[in-house]
Amino acid sequence: MPALMMQPDLSNLVVSGPVRNAARTAWQQHGWPGPRVESWRFTKLDRLGARDITPASSLSPTTAGDGLAMAQGMGAHAIRIINGIIDPASLEALPTGLTAGNLHDDQDAQDAMMALAPPDHPISNLSMAVMSGGLVLDVAGEVPKSLALIFEGDDASLSAHPVVLIRLAPAARMVMAEWHQSAVGLSAPLIGLDLAKKASLDFVKIQTEDSATSHLSATGVLLAEKARLAGFSLSVGGEMARLETHVTMAGEGADCQLSAIYLGRGRQHHDITTVLNHDIGHCTSDQVIRGVLDDRARGVYQGKVRVAKDAQKTDGQQMSRALLLSRKAEVDAKPELEIYADDVVCAHGATVGELDATQLFYLTSRGIPEANARAMLIEAFLIDAIDSVEIDSLSKILLNVATQWMAQTGLTSHGD
Amino acid sequence: MTALLEVRNLYASVGDKPILKGINLSLNAGEVHAIMGPNGSGKSTMSYVLAGRDGYEITGGDVLINGDSVLELSPDERARAGMFLAFQYPVELPGVGGMSFLRAAVNARRLEAGENEVDQLAFVKMVRAKAGELGISDDMLKRAVNVGFSGGEKKRYEILQMALLEPSIGILDETDSGLDVDALKIVSDGVNMLRAPERTMLVITHYQRLLNHIVPDHVHILADGKIRKSGGKELALEVEESGYAGIDDAA
């Protein structure tokens, strides 16, 4: 166990099956990463060290929040995960093409989940071991309805450890939204997305957790030949939030779009971390990252694109831009390329800037109040990223949440 | 009679460098004034200072709209008080849709006047009508503000904004720069259409040619931060013939 940091002890936790026992053993050995672990250099977990791991023991009803309204608005089937426990009622009457299973009883699925899970990530071990709720969703054909996974919860003394494995059969297609809006102390979802040949998934992850919640999500993705993932994360809530996604492209012609926006204020900390493994040639990946930080908020983008030796004809792009609205806001951007092949097109970049004073003057000289003018420029800064989302219902959600965030600081792009 | 716009012994500096050194101007409703001056005379500084841009220190004097000082007002407050600046270099706003920009500006003005926001359909109609007169296509209106516009298109778009906002004081900063003869004609016609008994305009230019199209009631020669000479429209022709050097000597 690493020194200098308190670690929650799981030795008394009742865990069944070899996969979860192995995860517990790994957790007991490694625990939370300390400040000297390179990939956690910018996001310190000290505050979690003293926190006991306290999963909910039973399902308790909560009042539905924005997530459910959003799901209804887009005509999606909503699966509710409350304080980390899957609500079985929401697994009834699933849309055609969706089959739900219990991950607790399924050793093979647990094995598959661990193979997908970001390696060396604390949540991969912790949430697999604790597994407050476990769900396997098998997807076949073109799912006629969107799926919404709504992670709720109202008890700050709890930590939520839901594990969800979603497997898309060859040529399956689905549109999905994850909405994290709980007020638990620690929200630690572990998600696996396994896309078989020619499967296609459009998804957004919206993080609007309570202002006292720590959100640490770990998502693992596997893309087979010609599989397509168009993913977008929007991180707005939480005291501290890290959204980490690892993607492995294992079949030729796979395409991965993995973009993100983080919006921070107060003393919020947002971390977007991605690892994209181009294990095989002729795959494309594209990451567009936008951050807006006010007050003393801090943003982190760590994006690694790894191109294996034989992964020729890889196209890997990543571009991070951050907008600082306050002199005390801070951003760390670390786009990284690790290329072992010689015939690739890869590019990365990172910029940090402020609102343009000339643009602001132009708008205000037309009579537009400064707060509105600022909101218009912030929205303009985000809009090309949001516009890249092809599914209208998903891009609308992103724009709504971003607009709400601006309205909370008195920034509104409309004169009312 | 209170002047619509009065500039009273105005001094302004950038950093430690004095640029405006005691400007006096009085613009009454219905009048068009031209300010001519060589490069570096302080023309653009004056337009920015009047509009309230940051970065200029007012070291003396005053600017009044209808007799009230506006020096303490922010640019948006001055605009809503009736001032409009057509930029020499209109600013590109990638990601800001043209129609929502125009609507935000018009609604800000209307709210200030205690009127309702303009409804979207009526607004589109109004913009199309005025845009048509200025040769601005629907395609241009749909684009982000000034993005991908040619020099002439940008200037026409400035005049369109002025037509929509109906300011009582229009300041045109080198509106002729970068325009060919045809574009100059379109822009000038647009400005002339906006001449009205309740409005005043301040046309800032380096060259006399713009004043063949927008014929001013008064011409002022600005040099080294001061109005050196004032007169009627014939003063512009004098400059055309003898250059600014002659005027300077006469001051």
C-alpha cells in the first residue's frame, strides 16, 4: 500500500466470485494513487483517502431530476441507477433489441468488463469489487429508442459503485445518454462499451453532480472492425470530477470520436483524461476538447494517443482549447502522442486564452450588455464542438446544459 | 438648442502618450459633420473614445449626449443612449450567428426604451428588407458575424446594423477604406438614406472622395489631436487640392 495517504480498507467487504475477489486484492494492494503517480499528478485524491467506502444496501426512492426529464424529452427509455443500485423496475419493457442481465451472477461478463476497464485505474478495481449495482446490456440490431442511464442519489454519506457493461452485437446501432446527477459523496461508475464489427454507438455523458460530490468515472471501450463510436462528455457538476475513458481500436476501419467540454467555477476541479490505443492500422480518432473556467476553477485535459508499431495509416487528431474567465482559474493540458508506426497522420494541439477584448467591444458597442456579450462569445467558443454531434437530440441536451451553466453566473446570450 | 453630441475640450492618452489634445465639436440634429485628417492625427482614437472603448485614458474635457455627460457610461450604455460606431475594421465573430447577433442588439435597444422584444418573424422580415437595399444576400445574413465577408461586405453589414438600430448619433470610422467605386456607392447610398432630421452623423475619413457621395454640412480638419480648421463642404475640396500640409500651416 502506498505511503503518505490514508486508504479505505475493503477487507471486511463481502465479495463473491474470483473476478471481484481479484479486484479487491488489487485494490487492497494499490488503493488510491498518490501524488507521485504521473497520470494523477494534476488531480489529487487526498480528500478521498479519509473517506470510507459505504455503498447503499437497498434501493430507496428519490425524486426524479433533470435526467429523467431529459430522457422523456428525447423519448428515451430510462434506466435509473439510484445511489449506485440499479432500479429493477426500469429494466422492464426494454426497447426492442435490448436485453438486460445481472452482472453480479455473470463471471464471463465480469471477466469481459475487467478486460475493457482502464488498467491501473483505481475505480476499475474498487467499483468491480464493491459493485453496488451490476448490469449487462446486450444490444442487437438497430435499437428504435434511445437509451438513457440516469445515475441519481441523494445521500452524501454513500459512495456509489455501479458497473455497467454494454455489448453491441455486429452491426447493432444505438443512441445513448448517461446522466450523472447524484448527491452521493463519491460517484464511481465503471462502464464498459464493447462494440463488435460495424456496430455504431452515439453517446453523451452529462456530469451535473452535486457541488459536494466527487465524481470519478472510468470507461473502457473496445472497437472491432469498422465499429464506430461518437462520444461526447460534458462535465459541469461535482466538487472534483475526473472522466477517464480508454479506447482500444482492435479492428481495421474503426472510428472513434471522443470529444468533451468542461465548465468550471468556484473551486471546482474538472479532469478529462483519455487514452486511445490504435492497436491496428486504418483507424481514425478525433478529440475536440473545450474548457471554460471561472473563479478559481481548475481544468485538466490529459489525452494520450498511442499508435502501435503495425498500425499504419492511422489518423489521430486531438485539439484542446481552454477559455479562462478569471485570472485565478487554471488549466493543465497535456496532449500526448506515442507513435511507433511510420505511416500515420497524427496531430495534437492545446491553447489557453481569454475572451477577446476587441470582440467584446464590438458586441457591447451595439448596445448588447456585457454579460450577454460574454455569454455569446462563450457559446460561440463551445458551439463548433457541440455542432459536431450528429444526433440532434444529443446536441440539444449539451447546449441546454451549457446554457444553464452560463445562466447561473448571470451570463445569458439573450436580452432577458 | 442642446447639441445631440457635444465634445468639449477633450483630452485622451494611450499609456503616457497624449493623442487627443483638446477637441471641441458640436453636432446638432439633422447635421452631417465630416472629420478629415492625415494618418496618426487621432481620428480612430476619437471614434473609440466616443464609443467608450477600454484602453484610453480621458485626461480632460467631456462628451455629452443631449447635454448629459456619457464619460462614465460603458460602451453598451452609450449605444443604448443612441450612439453607433461603424468600425473601420469590423470584427469577425466566429460561432456567433448573424441573425441572433442582430436580434440581440435590436432587443437590447428596445428593452432600454421600454418596448417589447421584436418577434422573430417580424424581425427576419425587417432585416431582409433593409439588407436587400444594401445588396446583402440571405446567405451573408445566415453566416457568423463578419466571417468570410469581403471588405465591402463588412462595410455594408455595418450600415445594415446602423439601419436596424436607428441611432441618433452615427459615427462612421473610415467607412470608405478598402472599398472599390461600386461598393463605395452602395455604402454611401445606405448612409444617405439614414440622413434624418432627428439624427446626426460624424463621418471620419482620410480622403475627400467619400464626401462626394455623403455630402457633409460641416467639415473639420483634425491634425495632431486637435481640430485645426472648420468650414463647409468646400473645405474638403481645399484639402484635396493642397493636402493637409497647407491646412496645418494655416492653423
